[in-house]
Amino acid sequence: MMIRSQKIKDSARGQDCTLRLPGICNFNDETTVLSHIGKVRGMGMKCNDYFAVYACSACHHEIDRRTRTMGFDEVRLEQLRALEETLASFFEQGLLKLG
């Protein structure tokens, strides 16, 4: 079952980039989107919406490998750190709750 949430997607609007890839991030919150970081399951398919980070346009391009400034393993490590920050934000905003 794929979990989709328009509220989670919309929560990225105006947020600081949690990815902040060194030498890549543009720190422009006007370009921040929810960027899925899970395993790719095919063209146009994405993981659940809670497995995503807030990413500026430059960091999003690097995650999607449209640019390849950083190595794959370096990007993955930064994604894990950013996921922790983004999930904390989801809980703070009441978008996710523990039952």
C-alpha cells in the first residue's frame, strides 16, 4: 500500500532545505520541494511520502542524479541525516503521530 499525503507534500513549501548538500545547496526556501529518497521502483514511481526530505532545487537535482557533483555514497549519507530532520519536522507539524 502506497502512502500519499497532500499535506506532507504541501508542508515542503517555504521550508529550509534539510538536505543541504555541501557545495550544492542553494539555500533558497522558495525552491524547496518534498524529495523522495527511497528505492526507485520504476519510471515515475516513488516511495511513500513519509520517506522523503525537504530539498531545494539544486539538492533535488543531485538526489535524482540529474547532476553528479557528489558521489552516490556521500549523497546517501546526507539523505539519512536529512530524513531524521524532516521526520522531526513532520511530527512537530502534526503530520505524523505515534499511536
